[in-house]
Amino acid sequence: MIRIAIANQKGGVGKTTTAINLATALAASGHRVLLIDSDPQGNASTGVGVERDARARSIYEVLLGDCDIAHAARPTRVPNLDLVPATQDLSAAELELAELPDRAHRLDQALDAAPDRWDVCLIDCPPSLGLLTINALVGANNLLIPLQCEFFALEGMSQLLRTVDLVRERFNRDLSILGVALTMYDRRNRLSEQVADDVRAVVGKLVFETPVPRNVRLSEAPSHGLPALIYDHRCPGSEAYIALAREVIERLPAMRIAA
Ligand code: ADP
Ligand code: MG
């Protein structure tokens, strides 16, 4: 199973929106996808229509060793897309994990033990570089970084890249950066264009060619418990995520075979 962490310690940059819609686009192209919600806010769970009362088994139990992935995963309304949900309990996990000797490897171990039921797993991270994000980076082999096209976009990038280096040195040599996805891009705004140029100057070809436009349909969809790709599959945001999924598949040879 290919494992992709979606991380950026900044909040509100489009991590969850990217996780939900990329997962849906990959599922629609025939991949069996597991979405793991690893943010105590549970926005990815809500966004694919899994209500709070359907979250009895969640990533919290998985991280603490009380449940395995196979039992925590549940189907969603999207064919080919399963979810391991998150609850607010997860906010306590940072502290509880800190007590454990293998605290950075809990998710990795759980994924190693998961059945061969999925081709790809996407992990939606919380807006911090704490143990939840570390677990995602240790458990993943790829990192996708959503970057919002605003003035402070690159601020925080160097800290994130230092964390990636640290994870590589200490825990997971296999972690590679899959790419940087520009989000909330506004063609009419010169700033967006300039930020995109700046980001390309710093991380070069890591930037995906498809920018995700600012599109109100993407922000409306979660309140209907639906990925934008299902809520309105022809809106510019959905089209961008379909194109982004194509780029992701291009960058991951193993996924081309799976498709
Ligand atoms: P994060 O998970 O990084 O905190 P979210 O994906 O939750 O970020 O996005 C933050 C807010 O911005 C949400 O309300 C979301 O609906 C909205 N949003 C995200 N991407 C877009 C976009 N491309 N266009 C419009 N709104 C967006
Ligand atoms: Mg989020």
C-alpha cells in the first residue's frame, strides 16, 4: 500500500480539502483508497459524511493499540473509499503517546499490520508538528504539502522541511516529498501568481503543475457531508483535484500499475 501523508503545520491551508478530494479522485480512477483522519477536529470524517455517532472506533484507538486498522476502517458513501475516522479523543493522544517507548511508530506499525485491502492510504494531519504528524511522517512513504497562495505561504516551510530531515534521519529513510500543491489560487490576483513563482523558485519541480483555484464549491461541499467531487464534479475545484490526482499517479509508478 502506498502511504501519503498530507501535512503542513499551518492551519487552514487546504490539507483536509486536498485529502478528501484527492482520495475521492483516486477512488474514482479505480484505486482502493483508505483515508485516515488524524486531526482531532475530525473535518475529514465529517467531509466524507461519517457522523460523530458512527465513529466508535477511530484512529485514537488504533494509535493506542486498542483496535487495528481493519476494524477502525469503515466504508463511506464514495465507492472504493474507506475511512478511519477521528474524534476529539485524539487531542489527548499527543500526551498519551508521549509516554510510550515506540511513540513515533504507532501508525507505521498499525499500517504494517493492515490487510491488503487498499492500494493507497492518505493521512490527513493536524495543524502542528506534534506526535500525530510525526506518526504520519514515520508511517508514510510520501509527503504531499498543501501550500496556500498567500503572502506568508513559505513561512513555516523550512521548519516543515527540517522536520522531514529529522524524521528521515531518525525514523524513516524511505520518506520522500511527493510534491507541493498550491491551494486557493486566484488567477485574478497578482499575489497568487507571485507566491506561486516564489514557491517554484524555492522547491522547483516539486510543485504540482495544477494549482487548486479558490472555489466556493470546495468550501460548501463538507457541510453536505460530500466530497466536492461528488457534490459538484464539474466545478473548477473538482476539476483541479482530478488533474492533481493524475499528477500524483504520474509521480508514483506503483500507482500506475495498480490502476
Ligand atoms: P486545513 O485542513 O489545512 O486546516 P482546510 O482544507 O480545512 O484546511 O481548508 C480551510 C478552509 O478553507 C475550509 O473552510 C475549506 O473549506 C476552505 N478551502 C480549502 N480549500 C479551498 C479552495 N481551494 N477554495 C475555497 N475554499 C477552500
Ligand atoms: Mg484539516
